[in-house]
Amino acid sequence: MRRALLKTTACPRQPAVEPALRSTLLQRLSHASRSPRHLCQLAALIMLTLVFTPGFAQIEITDELGGTNGDFGSFTMQSPDSSRCFIARGDLFQPFGFLNLSGSPLFTADFGSDRCAAFAEPCEFAGEFPSSCSVLVTFTPSSADAGSYASDLIYDSEAGTASLPLNATVTGQVDLLITALEGDPNGDFGTIEATQSITACYEVRNSGTATADKASLILQTSGSAFTVNNSSSFCPSFGSGILCGSDGFTLAPGESCSTEIQFGPSSTGGDFTNTIQGRYIDSAGNPAIDGNFAIKGSINPPFVPGVLAGFDEKDNQNLMKFAETAVGNTIDQDLTLQDISGSGNVSNVRGFSFASGSQYSFGTDPGCTGVDFLTEQCVLSIQFTPLESGATSIT
């Protein structure tokens, strides 16, 4: 049976078989020779092996794209975990051996993860003689200090050894913390009149691990009742004593600077809110924002003087004309008073009087004291008693 198989099998000359592989084949040939069926199966397997052994015999570890890029990149301490798939390729006729991770504990390996199953079966379930298997490697920057980290993914088997260096970098990060140095610690400026203003000093501190270049305090919303004063001579008496300045101040980790925030005056009343933010230039030279501190305040509506006007019985505004009468006679006429400004600031009137002269007097009780002229009006009864002939006027 063996001679027949060798006679009927005409194969082209194949590349030489590695000594380790030759030993394995001979050992299996010895076992298979006891059974013709096993011998035939082994002969077919040998033919496939001679043709395809160079591909399977390559011991290697690759990334998802088939390359050898083990660089996870650069992270900050606040960056999320980063995971990548790697594929180990071994010898079809050798036990797969061991795949392990050696180096920084910030790199961890999951040999049973299904996330990499699209590339190869997870190594934990791949069996004894796989041609390849996959592993998920995760880098955890949140547990790191600033620096460079490395590890090696190593495959070790009877057929050989392969390794892939893994590396990652963790950079420091700016962390700006804003606090009130004086005034309300919660950022409440209270209630003021429209013509008033109130100030408070705020500090920005770099509590991170990287330098904040040109750090300063800004307002999230412009054009409100809040303004920033970077040249205050008042704020340096608090905190670090350093003003952030119009161009900002370079803050190393642990350093701080201060800025004055002014609330009011305002041409309108109402409730106002804003947010103080820390601004700096990041390591790439780009403006960046970090830190938020909410502030609020209320301003009473500005006082607008009312305009009280009088109308006589013929609707003459601010002019009352009496008919001619003889000296000593008295004429009564009603004068209607109302606020024509619409401001509502003519109220609680205490009384009325004439500027001069005795020929004018009030008739019945005017009853106009305490009136809110925004919603009401009142009528004054004016009496005119000429004391001499001729025209007369009075205010």
C-alpha cells in the first residue's frame, strides 16, 4: 500500500523541510504506518505541508492591518482607555506555545475577547494547533503619570519566538480651577441699583500637571452687565498677588493669578447670569478653555422721572383758561392730572400748592394725594377770584 501511494503520487520538487518539522512528520509517519487509512491521510497532509509550510511556519505577531505597529499613541491622564487587536501566527504542526504580555502594567491583555474574533479566533479558545489567534490589548492612561510606557507582546513556541513592542505616551494636562477670593463664594453679586456697580476678585489656579501658557479669566458671554478688569489694583491684595493681565499669565502646575469681575452699572434692569472661564494656550499653540464658575446678580430697573400733566375742561394740556369775570367773583374749574410718561414713577403725591398769588385757590379737597398715576388719575378743583382788573397768570 505504501509503495502504491508513492508510485501514484507525482509531486514536483518542494523546498526543504525544517528539521523540527521533519522530526514531527517522521514521528507521525511512524504512528500512521500501522493503519493504511491513517497513512493516506498523513500523505495528503504532507503534500499540503510541503506546499504551504513557508506561510504557516512564519512565527509573527501583527496588528489589525497586518503590520507591526505597536504604537498606541499619545494620551492625557483624562483620556479613555485605548484597546487594539493583535494577531499571533504560528506553525500549523507545532503546539501554539505561549502568548504573553511583559512590561508596563498599564498594558493588559484579554486572550478571550470576542472583539478581535473578526481577525482570528481568540487565543484562549484556539486549541492546541491553530494557525493564528487574536488577543485584545488595552492601555489605561488614567492610571498613569506623565511619561512613556512600553510593553512586549511575546509569542514563544517550539517553532520559534516572535515579539511585538508596544508603547504609549502620557502627557500632563492643564486643569484650571476658578474660585472667588472675596465676595460671595458662590458667585452671587446680589441686587444693586442701575447706577451702581460692585466688584469681586476671582483666582484661576493650575491644579494640573502641565503648564498653562497665557492663562487668564474671561466671560463666556459678552455684552452683559458683567465685565472683566485685568488691570485691577485691588485684586493683588488677595491670593497669589499676581494679576492675570490682559495677555494672560503663564501658570506652571500649582501657580495662580487673579482677575477682577465687575457687575453693573446697567441701562436696563433685570436678572443677569454669566460664566467665568479659564483660557490658555495649549501645547499645540491653540486657544483652549478649561474651568467654569457661574456668577449671577440682579439690577433694579433704572429710575425714570414721571411727567405729570394737567388737562382743563377743554383738554388744554398744562394750560387752564378761565372765562372773564368781574373783580371779586369766583369761578370754579376742574383740572385733571395724569402721568403722561408711562414710567409709573409718579406716585404717592403728598400735596399741591401754587407758586405765588392769592387770586387762585383750591376748591373742594383735591383728593389726589397717594395716587399711583400709572393706573389712576385725579381731579383738582381750582378756583379763580380776580382781585383786580386785567390779565393774570399763575403756576
